[in-house]
Amino acid sequence: MSTTSPKPPIRTEPRWPAMVALLAIGGLRFALPEALSWGPDWLLLGILAILAVPTVLTHRRGMNTLNRLLGIVTSAIVTLDMIWSLGLLIAALPKHRETPVALLQSAAALWIANILVFASWYWRLDGGGPSARERRGVHTDGAFLFPQMTLTPETKRTMGEETWNPGFVDYLFLAFNTSTAFSPTDVPVLSRWAKVLMMVQSLISLATIALLAARAVNIL
């Protein structure tokens, strides 16, 4: 008679937080003046809404490769849009064409978008993505060393974390810390690609804050 304990059921990670974050990025575009974005205000949100349909369908049908590709395309679109708007903001500062209120509002919107964009990248790429993390059942290897990954098996059982996997909120917290402290706080970075992404995110955040400070004291 086998005494092997049954394998714990796989926890399915909800995808709606990541979807809400992407739609929020599209919504933040309405906070930008027309001169700091390409196309009408609703364009990015419309593109994201259209891409959300096949993304949800491929996930529900288990088409993981296509789902991952759609997710990467979606994240790439919002990243390029954010970088484009940031470039227009930098170019607009010396010309003084936008009001201080509009510049402050635009910088705040881009700073928030920066957090959401890179949280989506970390969530989508770490450990092969959410679907790959689910199949493994428990997150033990990835680009980031979360505190739960350092717990002993006994501690995990006591805390009920035997099948712990990071969710979107974990990556959102990581991205928030990167934009505010310009470095991870409680989550060491292990992978080179993650280090590169975090440097880019910190650079964008630093540039946004520095430009606002410069504008505030009339340096530009």
C-alpha cells in the first residue's frame, strides 16, 4: 500500500488584476494633453480592449504559447506608448507650451503608468509566466527571490504556504518599490534580464521626478 501523500491541487492564479492594470494604463492616457500622446485619447484603451478578448479566450482554452505571445505584444505596446509620451514630455519642458498643472498631471500619470507597465512585465516573464508557475505548483526558482521562497519546508507547512506562488500584487509591490526607492527592497534580483528591466524602470522614474523638480525651480 502506497504511503505517498497526494499532490496538492494546483492553484490557478487570477488574471484579472493584470488585465485591470493594463486597462488602467490606457485610462491614464486621458490625463495627458493632446500634444504629449499620439492619436486620440481613447486609442490605446481601445487597442488594449481589443487585445484583451483573444488573450482571455486563449487562456481559457489552454493555448498557453499564443496567450503568452499576446501578453508580450500587449505589454510591448503600452511600454512603447509610455516611452513615446515621456519623450514628448521632455521635449515640451523647454518650450513652456504646456501649463504647469498640465505638466504635473502628465508626469504623475506617466509615473503611475511606469509602475503598472513594469509590474506587468515582471509578472509576465518571471519563472516563465503565470501559466508556467501554475504548472510547477510551487514557486521555487525565478528572477526574483521573494521572502516566501527562503522559508524552510517546516515553516511553509506551518504558514500554509506549501504551494505559494507570486501573484500580480507581488510584482506590483516590487515595481512600486523600484520606482520610489530606485531599487528592490525585500526582493533580491537574480536574473540579468530582470536587472536590466529594473534599471530601465528606475531610469524612467528618476527622469520623471528630476524633470518635475527642474521645472519647479525654473531650471529649464
